[in-house]
Amino acid sequence: MPAQETHEPITVVIADDHRSFGEALEVALDNEQDLRVIEVVTDGTAAIESASKEHPDIVLMDLQMPGVGGIEATRRIHEETAGTAVIILSGQEDEVSLARAIQAGARGYLRKTEAIVGLADAIRRAYRGEPLHTSVEVEESLRWLRRRRAQDGNISQRIERLTPRELEILQRMANGDTPEAIATELGMSKHTLRTHTQNVLTKLGVHSKLDAIVAAIRYGKVRTIDVTPDEVEELEEIEAPEET
């Protein structure tokens, strides 16, 4: 049902790095009499600029955006553009993303697979200032995030214990070098390399090589041109296979 027939349509900006998806969403939402999509943008910076210029009622924000990521763009819009609510859209839903979205000021977090009728209703609810998640869901997600940040604090201290050789091994792993190549380049046996790797995992208190690499990237001990800060958050949810 329309929000109120006597009101102007609820204005929406769609921010998604896949323009075809954003335009398909625009067509679907424009079929709703009380909704009007005023712009489709494909990166976080454009989303911030569109919100500042157009002052839409709602921004539908893709979580994974080039340049300024969806979470940071949401935070900027929340802080700089009064009267605009942000709903995060993503291909998957998890407690970490929900907590990060809420903390950044988003009104809610929805999967892209949400039916159009469900998404339109969520837009109306966000426009009216209604929560899109129960207080229990939000508190559970925030509790999870607090625990994780406490663990991050421990890792930030532990990572300082790594030796230059251990950091060099992590850097080569982040570069995508195979264990054979790393052992050869560093003049050590594969057994010695495995010992160094296990020492790293033990020192950091993590369970996989990917966890160690992500921690090293986050705290500036490893550099890579292939992983953005927002992607570091996503990588932390991946379980790395153990070497056989």
C-alpha cells in the first residue's frame, strides 16, 4: 500500500557497482506508485555526492563498492546528509555486516535476493523511521562485533612479536607465492617453512594462514595491491583450506 497518497513519492538513490542490477532495481521500484528512483550510481563516492546533492529519502547501498566502500559511504551519508536513510544491500547476510551497517548509521541490512515487494516495504518502513531488524537481532550482532574487536586488540599486540623472517613469509604468502617457491627463495626446507608458519599461527592465536595474512594486512605489516580495506573485512569470514 502507498505510504500516503497525499504525499510526494519517496525518493530513492540506488548505489551498486553492477549498473545492470541497479537499473533493473530502478525499473522494479518505479512500478511502485509511492516510490521514485532519482539516480543510479556505481561507486561509493558517487553515492555520497548524490546524497549531498539530491537529498533522497533513501539510499540503497551495495556493501561491496569500488573506491569508498559501502560501509564508509553509509557512515558519511549518515553524518553529512540529514534526512536521508541508508539501507545496505548485499548478496549475503551475516552478523558482522549487520553490526557494521548499524554502527555506520544504516537503517537496516537486506539481501539482494529480497523480493521487490519486500524491498519496497522495507523502504517505506525506513522512511517512516521504523527499524528493519528486531532489537534482539541488532544486540546479538553488536555483541558479536564487540567480541571480535576485543580479539583484534589482542592480535594487534601479538603481531608485534613476529620476527622479520616470519613477516617476510607472510608477505610472500600474500603475494600468492606457493610454499615451494617461498622455501626456495628463502633458502629453507618445506619442513622449516611449515615450522615458521605454525609459529606465526601460534603467536597470533589464529587458526589459518589466511587469518594471519589478513591480520598482517590490517596492521600494516604486509602490503598488497590486490586487497582493499573493505575486502579485508570480507576475507576474515573465509575459512582457508589447510595445506596437505
